[in-house]
Amino acid sequence: MAAINTAGDLRKFLCNSINSVANGTMDIAKAREVTKLAGQVNESFYSEVKVARLQMDMEKEVHKLGSLPVNE
């Protein structure tokens, strides 16, 4: 499996997973776990976009997506 580094990579992986479930090469339990993990990635991305929007509204420096500090 190739690394997932972009939103496009994630979409491709998820579509491949859907196809795997459909053709019987991925079991439902594993598909559920993939779905949960993808949801967490989506929530993380959504949170980062919200922070970036707030930074823009406050005319502060906006971090590049994927580089937002979480421990400051």
C-alpha cells in the first residue's frame, strides 16, 4: 500500500476500501475500523481549517495545513 500523504491519497484509499468490501476482499469489521480512522482524519482536518479561518479573521499568521502546532 502506498503512503497516504494528501487528501487525494486518502480519498483513493477509501474508494479502494469500498471496492474491496464490495468484491469481498475486505471484511466488514476491518471496513468499520477504516471508517472510524478516516473519520478521525476528517475531524482533524476540519478543526485545522476552522483554526486557520479564525487566524485569518484575526489577521494573524496562518499556518500551512498540516503544520499547526498542537502543544503550544
